[in-house]
Amino acid sequence: MILTMLRKSLDGTVADNTLKHGCGSINIDATRIGDLVQDTSKNGRSPDKHKKTVFQSGLKEEFEGKITTGRWPANFILIEGDTVKELDQQSGHLKSGKPTGTKKAGTGYHGNFPGGEMTGGGDEGGASRFFKQFKKGKQMKEMIEYFKTMITPPVDDACVIVSSPDEIDFSSYKKEVYEEGALIPSYEPIVHGLILLGEPTAEQSKEILDILKPGAHVVMIPKDIGYKGVIALEDTGFEVRDAIFVAEEPNTFSYTSKASRSEREAGLSAEGDGRANIHPTVKPIEIMEWCARDVEANSKVVDPFLGSGTTGIAMSRLGHDFVGIELNPDYAKICEARIRHWMPIGTEIESEAQVGKVEPKEGDQISILDIFDWGK
């Protein structure tokens, strides 16, 4: 099962929207995983630098960090029983070290960090401790309560619906508002969030949009993947925020540790003492090969967001024809170098990565269908 979290468009920034409409963000602290204690006041960023990163909320002008209990919620959920045993068997016994000493000042993905004493808590066990778990037989009830807690804002009149799209009385979730001098009322949405049990039609998606306040979240819980419902909601104007995989059976997932530095940087050369691979989320080759395990031999595979090139590496090693597209010229060069390093002997490769940004010429526009001769 794959759950999808979506959000109605914001009215300004997250902070502006939250102050005006009461919603727009999610409750992370109430839905953390486990009991690991961490001190974010010395997480490698000074308060001033923190306010300039992607984590800026706009509400924490005097941010100095805090003590948190539990890990950040992941987009992978386990149903207790065989799936937990399978994951821990795949991962083995892991130990998260408790850092000691000091960290040198430097520059990272989220900006400059000042250095200082390293902090954090260590724990150990199987990888299942990283993820939310629901009891078998009670998973739907627990899942609904968990995500309801996550999307319910801390306001007195918070309205969060739990319903299938067929059973929502849309007319009861709009408030009549008379503008000054108006004879006919307008209607204001009153819903702060929705747990949607099933996939909506295109028409239902429009009605859902009308009853939700700006910034309100929808968590869609389908019977399986739910892609038709996601498309209907996206076409209406909702933004997909995340997809959450629920592991109900032990043979539906594979655990792989994050890519080592040697794997990430093989085939690359760093300038000075910096990282050779500057991409922030390099995937392990093994996990991409696992994802393609059922792809028919000698298939044609395309990745329109190539990133650091891991999909291209995996597909070349599996013997597939591959087309990779990457907008960022620096990332494209990383992709080419990594694929050339890892690809089997005899593999042919054509690349435009070294040319950087090229101005389009008349007649150069091409359809993705043409790449694979699908349009013929």
C-alpha cells in the first residue's frame, strides 16, 4: 500500500498561511519515531545560519535549537510481525554511535557551519527502530490516528475529516460569509485537513478543494497504489508532498545502507579537500538494481531526473538501454563520470554533459516518445 500526502496551495509563506488560516505545516514533534534524545542546538549550524537554510519556518526568529525525543518520521511504515523480523534480518544489528569531540567549521549542503562540540545520542538494534510500526489487525485504526495527529493544527476549532470520498457531505463544510453590503453570501471553507479513505474522482477532487482551507493537508489511504486518485487531486491543484510506503508483507522491500563515500565518488576527482560528488542524495547502486529486478531483459529505461547518475549505473550493469536527463550541468558531469566508471566493458555511451547549457535551435524540440520510437 502506498499512502500519499498532498497539500492545497498556500496563501503566502507557510508562516503567513499558518497565522491566517491555522494550517499549512505538519506536527512533527507529535509523530516522531522512538525515544532517541537529540540536542539540535549544536547541530552544526549557528542560529543565524539556521534561519537562512531550507529549514527556516519564519516563526522561529530566535531559534537556538532544542532537545527532541524521537527520530523524524520516515516515509516507510511497518506492520508488526513478519515485516519487522524481515527488515531486522536484512539490516543486521546496527549501532548508532554517540559522537564525541569537536567538529571543524566548514561548508555543507545546508550552508556554512561554525564547528564546535559534537552532540547526539547513540542507540542500537535492527533497522526497524527507525520506522513507525502499527499492530497487525489494528493497522488501519492506528494509521488513521497517527496521520490525523500529524495534520491536525493546534487551533481550537481544528476541523479534520476522516471519510471515504463518497461519504463526505460537502455542503456542510462551508461557512456562509456576507461581505459588507452584499446581498448574496459567499462560502468560506472550514476544513483544516482530510484523511481520505479511498481514491476520489475528478469531480470529488474539485469539491474537496472547495472545502479545504489554504495549506490544508490531505492524506489519501487507498487500497493499493492509488495513482488515479493522486492524478485527480493533482489535476485539481493539490501538490504532492510525499509518498509513504506501508510494508504489509516481508517480500515487498529491500534494506540497503546508504552509499559509501567510495561508491559515491568512484570515477570523480575532488578539487582541494572538498567532496568530489556534491549531489546531496546519492542513492546506493544496489537499491536501484533491486528496484529494476522485474524489468524485462534488454529494456529501454529513462530517468528524466538523473541526479547523481545512480539509475544509469544500475541499468548499464543490468544490460538495459538507458536514457538519462539532468538539468543541472554540474550534476550531469558527475553522472557521466560515475556511469563511465561503473559501466561494464563494451558499453557504449553518448553524453552532452560536458557542453553545459546549450541554447535550443530551431527544430531541436524532441518528444520523449521519439527517444524510444514509441510515436511510430
